[in-house]
Amino acid sequence: MAERYFLRKASDGSWIIKEEFLTTKAKEWAKKFAEEGLKRSQLRRFYNEVRSLADRVKDDTSFQRILPLIRMLKPKGGLSKGRKLVPNSFVDFIDTCVDEKFG
């Protein structure tokens, strides 16, 4: 079966999130982000933006309109890093997530 960083292919051919990314990896990232000084407010800001984008997607047409906004998360992460609001590891995480799913 084919694999990606966050995803694996299920027996029915659909892509699903690897379980370790919802358990052990999530804890590792949270610890690393906290150690490097990521504030809850910054994490919440990015989370709220992602949820807002997800809520706006109703079908393939709306997804195509939202896709550029999803890709904008990468430069927004870079801008926050430049302002010293988020650590490098968080920007790398955002970049990896966006690249993995939306290329």
C-alpha cells in the first residue's frame, strides 16, 4: 500500500490519517512547540483559521476557491516566524501539512 507522511491508504483505497499522528506524534509536536515557545494564542489563531477554511468548503467548486487560501497558511506561518511569534518547528509543521495534502 502506498504511504505519505501523514496518510496511509486503506484497504478500500481511501486515504486515512495514520493513527500515530493523532496519538504519539501529536504529543511529541505539542511538547516540542511548547519547549520552543509557541504560545497558545498563536496555536489557536492558526487552528481557528484552518477550521474557518474547512467550514467554508461545501463541494468541489467551493474547495477550488478555498485552495489558494489554504496554501496561504505557509506564507502566514513564515510571516509569524519573521515576527518571532512562532518557532521554526511550527512553521515546518504547517509547511509539511499543506505540502502533504495540497502540494
